[in-house]
Amino acid sequence: MAEEEEPKRVARANVKHVFGVVSGKGGVGKSLVTSLLASELNKRGYKVGILDADVTGPSIPKTFGITSHVTADEDGMNPRATESGIKVMSVNMLLPEEDMPVAWRGPVVSGIINQFWGETNWEDIDYMLVDMPPGTSDVFLTVMHQLPCEGIITVSAPQELVGMIVGKAVRLAHDMDVRVLGLVENMAYFKCDECGKKHYIFGEPQGKEIAERYQIPSFATLPLDPEFTRMVDAGKLEEYDIESALDGIIQKLEITAAQSDGAKRTAAESAEVDDEEE
């Protein structure tokens, strides 16, 4: 069996670190978490990109209010940017109408993701977040095999069933030697705007227990907040103040990126020594 070809890389692309955002099932707010992480990293001064790998259910452009289409030049496709400068590539920016369905089989979906990664003029990106489709299908395997993914963030909701499905994604990542860096439990509670009390509508949060069960090093909880819906519908999610809810997850991303940079420097220095000895 012939080896898979490496995806083509354009001349204007310098992506330093790639992280995937995954969920075992749909409807838990994975794209919301991807967008919030991107926004928070951007606010901290990093150059951020989002590769929307949820090809059949793309929602990232809507979240940021992006309505324009992708352009291209002789080097490749040019991503669109949010108001604050986050670069985005999504299939919805290629379609004539945003509600046009994408009914593609697995190999075609995997192919477009490779194109988004290798044929897009990302230019300088410190953190690339890959918004994955739910489950552990072809796209998960494509991203893990074809992109230099340094780790994944999992997203769940406070239900035992969801926790079990998160475990499937965690185990697959371990099988593929990809680190699981954090767990975000979305819709963990509703905070009353009058009395300030937290109400656990879907049951007691289980994020800490799930993180411990699968040895996930960091976790965070997000509320069930109608403001999320309002801002996403308005394409203004970057204006949402998440306060410090995702600080632990972001710190883990920064630590992992620093470790990766250190390993790359060590490898480069060793290669220089070998060249000098020859």
C-alpha cells in the first residue's frame, strides 16, 4: 500500500502550534468553545487562526459575523479575518449560499481539510485551533495524521452519557499518541441574574470527575448563558467577557507550546552539531 502523500504547503504559511477541539457527540458547544479559546488567545496578543474542520456543519463564520467569501491568488487561498484579526477558513465561505448543504463522503471531506491546511495563506499564526466535527470519524483521523497536532481539548456537558462518549475520543487520542490537554464542561450551570445562585439544570457538573477518570490535566466549566446565543447570532462573540473561566486551559496550551518550541530548538541545535562534525 502506497504511503499517504504529505499535504501541499503554500509559500506564505508559518503556523507554529496546532490544537484540536473535539467532542464525542454534537450539541455540547464545541464550536463555541473553539471560538472563545481563539478570542481569549487573541486578546493575549497571540496571532490566532481557526480551521473549521466541521465541514458538514460549519458554524465558525456565523459566530464571528464573517459573510464574505474566500479569495485566492497564485500562492493559494486567503482566509478571512474577524474584526479583531483572527483568521478563519471554513467551507461556508466557499459556498454560494451559507445554508447550502454539504453532502460529501469521508474522502472528500478529508481532502478539503488537507487543502484548508496546506493550500491556505495563513501567514504567521501562533495558535491554530481546529474545530472538529463531533465523534471520532474520518476527520479526526485526518487531522491527527496529516496536521502537526500537539494536543486536543475535549468538550462535554454535565451528563454521564456525554462523559462516556468523551472517553472514546480521549482513548482514541491516546492510541494515536496525541496528548489530551484539557476538558471544558459546557452548560454546567445557569446563574440567576437576580439572586446570583447557580442552578444545575442538567445535573451536578461532572467535569472534574471525568478529568480525573481519564487523567486530563486541566478542566474548566462554562455556564448555560443566553448571552452566548445572542452574541453568536449577532456575530459578536469576540465581545463576550469570559472572565477567567478558560485560564487553566489556555495556560496548558501555552505550556505545551513552550515545550514544543524547546524540543524544536534542541533538535535544531543537535542537527547543527552533527553537521559541524561531518
